[in-house]
Amino acid sequence: MEDGKAMINIIYEDNHILVVEKPANVPVQRDSSGDEDLLSILKGYLKEKYNKPENVYLGLVHRLDRPVSGIMIFAKTSKAAKRLSEQIAKHQFKKTYLAVVHGKVEDFGTFKDKLLKNPKTNKTIVSDKGKEAELDYVLKSFQKKMSLVEINLKTGRSHQIRVQFASRGFPLYGDQKYNNKAMKDNIALFSKSIEFVHPITKKTIKFSLPMPSCYPFNLFKD
């Protein structure tokens, strides 16, 4: 599916949900930049596909940071949005990410912190005043002084993965917000898979994407 400048990969669609692959550097929803955003693109897609004369409903139930790519789920009805949001609030979504970080991490681990976001700077810090944040990770490979890690996100705090690794001395490749040595390149963070209960059928479903072929992910291809 193509609209204007952005080409969106539709992974799955039924009457209740829309599962897509978000491109890097496309904002999820309209922001101060005024750039083309994913939510508007998808609403346009639905309006054209179903020949809707008026605006269509599309519920945003979770987010990815603008520079991050990968799987996202949208709700096509308010009922689906409510039920999916309830699952997310109860941490029942299983979200798996791939990231490339500088340095050699341990073979596996769990990070637990309290994270606080400053809305003025749009940066998140580790702070006792923040909200609980937790993730598990497994080291998949180590190449060129960088680690490929698979991350199971337990909570969904703003910039969580980026901050938790950077605060331990393992900043993500290309993360210009939390890595002072980052080059002007895409951040190496990818939403690989999501598993959840379908809001209507009640069946557990999972969607996955292959690892990106771009640098630095291509360093870890078999």
C-alpha cells in the first residue's frame, strides 16, 4: 500500500484490527514537524479501500518512537481499541524487539529501573521519581564491538529500551538522543513481533517480521 511518500506494508487486516510494518522516521501520529504520519496514511488507505465518504475510525493503542521501525497494531473499531488497550495496561501484550548496542553485553539479563520523562526536552532519565520499567534480553551475537540483542519488553515506558541500555553503557547504534557518539544514521531498534489476544475472537495470535537487512543488522546475518 502506497500513499504519497510512504509505502506501508500491510501485514494483516480484518474487520477489527490492522497490523502494519511502520517505516523508520515516520511519526506514528501528527507532530510539530508536520511530516506525513502513519495514522493519517492508514486512515487514508481505509477511506479509499472501503470508499468511505467521511472520515474513518482508526484507534491508536500503542506507539513506536519516530526513528524506530517494525510491527504495529491499530484498532478499526472502538470496541477493539478498548479491549486492546486493556491488554496493554495489564502488560498482556508480548512485544519482542531486536536492537544493536555498542559493547558486549552479558549473555542474558533483566533490567529494572524507574524512568521519568521530561516533556520539555522529550528525554527520559532514570529517577526514583519515575515509573517502574522492566525488560528481559538475550544476546544473539557479537560482531564489530556491537551486540545484537533480542528484547522482551515487560513495560512500555517512553524510550525505555534506549534509556535502559544507554544508562548501563550500552547505547543503541544510531541513537542520536541517548548516544553522544551516534552518527546520523537510523537507530538500530526494530519491533520484531507482537503476540496478543484478538479483541473479538479471543484467540491468541502472533505476528513477526524478519530482521532488517540494513546496516548494522546485516552484520549479524547468517
